[in-house]
Amino acid sequence: MSPVGLPHLCSGKVRELYEVGHDRLLIVATDRISAFDVVLDDPIPDKGRVLTGLSVWWFERTEHLVPNHLVSADPTDLPETAGPEVAGRAMLVRAARPVRMECVVRGYLAGSAWREYRERGTVHGERLPEGLRESERLPEPLFTPTTKAEQGHDQPLTRAEAVALVGEERFEQLAEASLRLYRFGAGHAESRGLVLADTKLEFGEIDDRQLVIDELLTPDSSRYWPAEEVRPGSSPPSFDKQFVRDYLDSTGWDHRPRRPASPPRWSRARAPATSRPTSS
């Protein structure tokens, strides 16, 4: 799946990046799926279209809160050289210089944050009240940045480490913007019977102006739970990649690049030919 005539800049775990001009890029979401920073062998049909549709929906509804890089996802606005196979999975975006830090916001105690709290009573080195349980709502959403590793796993950053990486002023701006977007997303999710437990955001800069880039509040970058099934002290079912992580952990995999095969039912899955996400 390669847009003919566009220079290919790089491949991410899920997305392909192409140059459109000196200030425009084309981001194409593939059907690849990753877990623990490793790309699995078997794609999920139409996953890229779903992720693109969701990101566009959120970008359009949060631009009044924090600017983003989206120019258009309308197929008629894409470069003529982009093949028809990328329709629905491509975004034309402003070229921004990525901030080399992942911005994670946690509203609930889950995943690696729960493991750290259970062992040390902290999350990213910050002491939390005693007696919290798995999947419990935190007193306040926490900004818990990580490194943005080119290879291997992202690593948690303390506040001091993050400030040393990006500078204090930029750190404060990123934290404020991330928390603003999380609270908006969590509020909308709650109105639809969902819990947005946590989310990962990426930012870029254009002329010292910060923009949200890549994707926004998708199941690939966020943890969603059905609100009616959230019970502190247990792990609720997830509308995201958690079932993938759970399966991989059940195999005894050590999260190194040599990964186990995906369950046969994933590779046999087929989406209806007419299936397309909606951005409304």
C-alpha cells in the first residue's frame, strides 16, 4: 500500500509517513497492530481506517482547546498521486517538528501505573494515597510522560527528568494541554457510557507553536472501559488493545522482538467490503 509518486519518509509501528511538500505530510494508517512496542505479524482488516476516522473526529472537536496538525482527510483534498487504496486511512497534515517526549495522562490506576503503585505506592515516582485499588479513579488525572524511543520500549520520566529533556516552560505547556484534552475526552466518553482510563498524546512544533500530532484519543493510544463494568479491585474489559496484551502475556512472552504468533482468529478476520468508519 504505497501512494505512487510521494517520497516515503519513514515507517512507524502503525503509520507510514510521506512528503507532500515542504510544509505538508501525508500520514497513512496501516492495518498493523503493535503491543509492548513490537509490531505483530498479523494485521487487522480496516484497522487503519477506523483509527483515521476516530482521530479526525477528535481533531475536529478539540481544535478549540489545543491546535492540531490536521489539514484534511477528505479524499478529494489528498495529492493526486495518492492511490485510491489510501482513501479513508490517510490524513493530509502540517509538517511539525516532533517533541521527543510521549505525553501520557492517567485518570485511573491501571496497567504499568497499577504495577508500580502495587510495588512502591507511587506512579512515575509520585507518591499516591495508600489503599487505592486496581482500576480505581485517581484523585486527579496525572500527567506521566515517557521517553519517545526510536527502538525498544518507552521509559517513564519523573518530572525532573522530563524538564531536563524538554525544558520547564515547554513541560508545563505540554502538561496543561494534555490534561485539557484528557478531561474533554473523558467527559465526552462518560456521556456515552464509557470511561477513558488513560491516553497517550504526541505533540509537535511549528514556529514555536505546539500542536497535537499523529493520532488522538483512539483505542490504539487510549484505554477505554464500559462504565457499568468498572469495579475497583478488578480489571474491567477494554475497548482497546488490552485483550491483545493479555493474550501475549498469557503465552509467557518476555516482550522482546521475537514475538509469539497471533491467535488464528485474528488472521482469519475479514471486514465487509463496504465497511467504513464515520467521522461524525
